[in-house]
Amino acid sequence: MKSLIDKLVREWAYRVNNGMPDPMNRTHIEVLAEVFRSFNYSETFISEYISQLGENQTFQARSKKTGKIVDYGSKETMEKAIEDGRSEPIQDKKEKPTEDPGTVSFNRTAGTEKEKKSTSNQSDSDKTDTTNKKNKTLKDIDSVNEFNKNPKFASDGVSDEDFKNNTNIQKTKNEIEFSPEELSDVLGNPRKFPKKYEKVLIRLLNTKKSNDISITDFTNAAGGGTLSSTAGEILTTIGMSIKDPQKAKEFFTKIENHIKSNGKDSIMDKGWVKSASEVRSATVNRYDRQFGKGNWELETMAWDIEEEVEALGLKDYKKNKGFSTDTYAKLKVDGKSVLDEVSLKKNKTANLLNTTTGRIDDIFFQGSATAEEMKEMADLDKEYTVAKGKRKKEIKQRQEELTNKYNKDIPEDAKVEVVKEKQSNIHSNGLKNNSKNIQKLNEDYNNLSPEEKNKKFRELELQMGQNFSPKQRKQFEEILSKTGPDLSYDKLKELNKEMGLKTNSRSVQKTSVMLHGMAKLLGNPAGETYDNLVENSHNHAGAVANAILSNDKAKSGLLKSIREDFPLKSLVTGEENMTLGSLSADKGTLKEVFGTDNFDEIQDKLNVRETPPPPSIVYSAGPGKDVIPVAEIKTRPDGIGYGGTWKLEMKVHKDFASKIETAQSKLEK
């Protein structure tokens, strides 16, 4: 059960753009619902579970005796403690945080003309300073000692014995080795990162890629994302700690050569090694530009794990962490420790936002609703976090009424539930009607030579965009051999269970796609079902894009819907920095690109443009000025023919990357 919960939480964190799921954020709740659906939870369960979120409200006040925050079991006991004089309210006038002027455009309701004029008279630095909401000051902690001596950070959490006895761990053909002296020479003593990642990295490099393993097989620290990207982040974190550029180059070259020697069996690809090397160089250059060459020194690095970040000295990780930070650097600048928060992107074509097409209802609502309806929805969102029982259901019902008022213009093929039902029916009908064809497929497959089987199975992997483990191939071949005249969706579900596979809709449908996909490759009539599944999936992705791009209100709604999840604000205001391989998207380079570091001005000039292709979010500075494409809008299936969600992505536009590169070169002259 714990393993399943961990997977659910990791998947939720991965899909939420800032990596920090918030059960009080309506957009995050919608993402959670999609995660549950992908794990085949019923709509009844999802509805009931989500309705309970926020029920366990905490009641807090500050103890007058200790000055610390105290949790109370109920509102009544908290109020009694305040009345008795033992505690005082936390958010009195003195302590209440000031309004952040940089968040005006992030409210559901638009600012009044008076508000807009007021903010327009402020200086850029006044309007973009959002740090007053988060406390980035660091407590005085010997982080290096913590990371090298405290077992929590120095020990990997998975013993050598447990790792050796893990049957899912298969060694690569060629193994990489570092002597203790070599590691100390390159990484220094003491290490400037949590020491356990040294062993974790070597384990990752010497283990064959497999769908049967995850980061928890290597360490007790778990990040979101794929195992390959997680390995890349760990390598980057370690690489950024290396002071000598020549030693860093030799370190990365040795790892790259090792990966080349093992080919496709490697967990980490060469692209991540290149990225880690480029990130290190770009970050050093940024520090020189930002603080002055010779005026800074790296104290230590940390991965985006709560305990590690707080060991750097940051108070209250959940409240104060960066928007989409992947790794942290603690620097000594002019004798003072400062925190640098870095969002890592593998290259210049990375995603700025990764969401799903399930957002389309919100896009159409935000693009068409009146100011009164927007305010009502915002108020309902706020009330929902504290409501209970019947009132919670009433709020959800009213929100659905508001949303449904404007989703009538959404084409049927653009509605997630409609296309999911179609997909399910294609599977059910295909399995039922192709039972004899699948039996014939089994005969034809068994008549292939071992070489031909290898070739066809590799073609199936390429067709599906997958790399199956030997175990998964064996499971598929056994299921194929057991198909009979009574083949149906329920029968395939039983076969999945018999083979030790999951029985949720995604897993069963994936097996069905493999069967029908192999049929297509062998010229079997059942291959038509595969074609129907692909067509249905791609039709939905295309329909969502067309529904948004062909409707001006939907274009406007898209910008409003993603504003809280798009990382541009955190970069422009300097809360965090993003590395895109060799590029640094930071406050300095982005001010050079946009001509301002006033996020409100930038936000007001963002638009959705369909032509020239590709469809993009663009920045229009004004008449006679350049139009800067910022992000490409892409839609695609997440598991063609078996996924329960479809991706709605915002990728870095090549022109935006080019602008950042030009700005970076100019600033570093």
C-alpha cells in the first residue's frame, strides 16, 4: 500500500508544474483526479476522496509563553486558548504579510483601472519584488558537515546487501569504477553535496535500464519524473559542486564514455551528461555575472528534497521553496550565505509547462466568464478549502454549473471523458471481435525464428514509443499464448492478473495495444483495431488544439488558466533561475530579452498566436517592436491507445532560446 501511495504522490508531483502538490489548489486537485483516473480509480471514489480534501483543517495560534506555533484539535480549543490569554492569533495586523503587487494579474478577477494606474506608477523593482511572501534567508547551519557526517544525508538508505539482492537490478555489461583517491581529487573533501549521492550515482551508472525499477531501488530519497531525468538531476547536482573546470571535464567525459560503451542499456543517456556539463559552466558564468568574479564561493549543493533544503538553512521548505526548483546551491557572497534555486532543463527544447487536456473546461470558462462569475468561482475556491460535508458538495455542484455554462462550445472529440469512453469501447469491441484473429496471431508469431521475433518485438517497441524489459516481453508472449476463442476485455484483465501485471484500465489497455499492435506488424486483420486506437487518440489531441486556437476567448482563457503554473514570473522576479543546457534564463537575461523586469507588463503583453506555425504563446512589446515567441503549444497522447490523459505542453520556442542566448552573450562580455 505504501508503495502505491508513493507512486501516486510522485506522479502527482511530476504532473504539477512546481513539483509541490497543493490540496487547496483547484488546478492541482484537477491534476490529482487525472492521476487517480490513470490508476483506474472509479469516478465515485475520486469524487468522494477529493470532497474530503480540506476536511482535516488545522487550527493554529502562537503560544505567548514560548512564541511557537501551537496546533489545536478544534476551533473551539484554539479560541479558548486565545481567550484565556495562553495564545494569540497568528495573523494579527502586525504579522499579516503585505500584498504582493507582482501577483495582481494572477487573481481571477481583473484589476480595476485605479489599481492598474497605481501599479503603473511604481518602479520596476517595487512591482516585481515578490520575495516578501517567502523568507529566503538562511539559518546558520554547517551544511557541509551535515551532508558528510549525518547518516540521513551521508548514507544512501538502501543497504549494499538489499541492493545486491534486488532481483530487478541487473548490472550493465561494462561497469564504471572510481577509486576513493580519484573521487576525492575531483569532488574534494569534504564533499559539497549530500555524500550519499556519490554511491547512488555509481549504482545508477552500473545498472541496466528497466521499467521494473525506480529511484527508490537506489536510495531512500525520491524525486519526481523519470528515472533517467532523476539520474540526470543527481549528476548535475554533483557536477555543479566541482570547482576545477578541467577536472569537471574529465569527470563528465569518463561518464559519457561509460554510457557509450553500454548503449541503450544505460539508465542515463549522453544528453544528460552533456546537459550537466553545460549547466555547470552556465551557472558558474551566471555567478560571475551576478556577484562578480572572485566574489562568491560555493558552500554546498542539495537536491530538491525537503530535509536537504532545510539542512541548507531554509526555514519551512513547503512555504519558502522556489516555484519549480530541482537543485539548490548555497553560496558565500561577501561573507554571507545566500541561496540559489535552479530549475534544471535538459536542453533548449524543454517544457516550460506540462499539464493535461483535462484543463480545457477551465480554459473555456476563464475565457468567457463575466467578472462576477470569475469572482464567484474564486470565492468558491476559497470557501471549498474550509467547507465540510453537504456544503462542500454544494460548492462543487455550483462550480460545475459555472463551468458547464461555457463548455458547450467544446467539440465532443476535445472532451477527455468522451474520448476515454471511445477508447474503452474500441478495446472491448476489438478484443471481442478479433478473438480468432488473435489466435492466428499467436500461431504466426510462434512460427517466427528467434531473430524474427526479436526484430518484430523491437518494431512493436518503436511503434509504441516504449522500451520493454525482458520480463515485460515474456509476460506479453505468455498472454498471447493463452488467448482463446473467449477473448474479451474481462478475460484479458484476468490474464494480466495471472501474469502479475496490474489490472487497472491503463495496464489492461496497454496489453491490448501490444496485441493489436503486433497484429498490425504481422499483417493480421486485428491490426485495424490498433489503427482505430491511434486515430482516436490523435484526434483528441488535435481537437483540443483546434478548439483553443480557433476561439479567441479560449486563447485568452488559456493564458488565464496557466498563469499560476507558468514559471515565467519566478524567473523574471529572480526567485529562481532556469538552466536550459548551456542557457541561463534568469532575471538578468530575461530583462535583456523583454526590456523590463516588471512581470505585470510582461504578463499584459502575452498572447496566443496560431500563425506562423507552430502555435505559440508570444510576447508583443508594441507597434514596431519585435514579437517574441516564448513557448510552443503542443498536445499529444500520454500512452497512445491506453493512456487516460493527454498532454497539453508549453515547450521553449526556438526563437526564445535564441533571444536568451544573445542576451547571455551580451551580459557576459
